[in-house]
Amino acid sequence: MKFFIDTANIEEIKKGIEMGLVDGVTTNPTLLAKEKKDPNLIIKEIMSIVSGPVSLEVISKDTEGMCREARALSSLGENAVIKIPMTEDGIKAVRILSNEGIKTNVTLVFQPLQALIAAKAGATYVSPFIGRLDDISSRGMGIIEDITTIFNNYGFETEIIVASIRNPLHVLDAALLGADIATIPFNVLKQLITHPLTDMGIEKFLKDWESIKK
Ligand code: G3P
């Protein structure tokens, strides 16, 4: 299972890399806006420090504009992956870009048939947003299960990126389902490592060691 970090924050990416937990990065316009810096500079910096796939999102709504942006973004590095929203124009763009050998990540996927269509169009990745489904009382992880079954039924090579992750249980459920990738915010990535019993155990070991030290 690969872990991507879902952020445009350079410090978080660097810390995640040090932890050995960054197989790739996913960004989106909201994450870039949070950084309050020139997004083009942030993107260049991310590309310079990350060797795995980096998802960069287009903002055009029409196929032609999406393809134009995608070609420019993909020239930033071989690891650039172009995030395309799941719309009719988006799917047309994915087909064109896939024929040109440009990697795509179809984003804002909320139901399994959208993922099937993205895979048929040649998407490299699909990103179902599970947290946002949970937010509206719909079982987000259910669509991961369905998409996995559909992709296995037909042998699609499109990889599933479990996105919109809010807590460690989302990562656990994704792993239990055998999802290819989880894209994880930095705060959740850190939570994956810790357990209060680990901290208490260390404290007790050190205290006991102190008591026998000469
Ligand atoms: O990468 C996009 C996705 O993970 C967004 O998450 O928290 O805005 O629903 P969120």
C-alpha cells in the first residue's frame, strides 16, 4: 500500500519524507490557496523535492483548456500527474491525455460508476473522496469496496487513491480493503504512528531503568 501526502505545505512534505512515509503527493487548488504563496513556485518546489507521483490539478472547465494546462504541468517533471475533475469534459480530456502518455488522476469521484468511466477513459488513478461522503451520512468506504470489485472484475490497471481522509480509521479501512493508495493529511499521518500505551510503556521502562542505575 502506498501512502501519498495530501498537502501543498513544503514543511509537511519534507517531514513526511524524513519519516519515509511519502510515496507521492496530492495537491488541489484549496490546499495551494491555504499556503498563501505563488502556487507556481510551490508546485516547482514540490516537484524538486519529491521523486514519486505528484498530482497537480487543472482549473479549466473545458476539455481544450484542461489539455493545455495538463501539457504545461506535465512538462514540470516525469512524475507529474494531472488531476482532472470527473465531468464530461474531464473524461474527454483524460482520453486525449492518456493517448499522449500523460498520467491522470480523476478527482471528485463520489460513486463507483464514475470510477468505472474514468478507468475506461484510461485514467492512471481515480480519487474517491470518502470523508466528504461520510460528512453527508453516506458510507464513504462503501464506494472503495465497489470500485475495487469493479476494477478487479475487468482487470483495469487504474489505481485507487483513497482521498478526503479525515482520521486513522479511514486509513485502516482502506488497508483492509486492499486499496492501492491512501492520500493522507499530515496530521493523520502522524496519528498513524502513535498510541498512548506506547508512550506509557516507554515512560515506565525509562523510570524502571533509572531506579536500577548506579
Ligand atoms: O486531495 C483531495 C482530497 O483529499 C480533499 O480532502 O478533506 O478537502 O475533503 P477534503
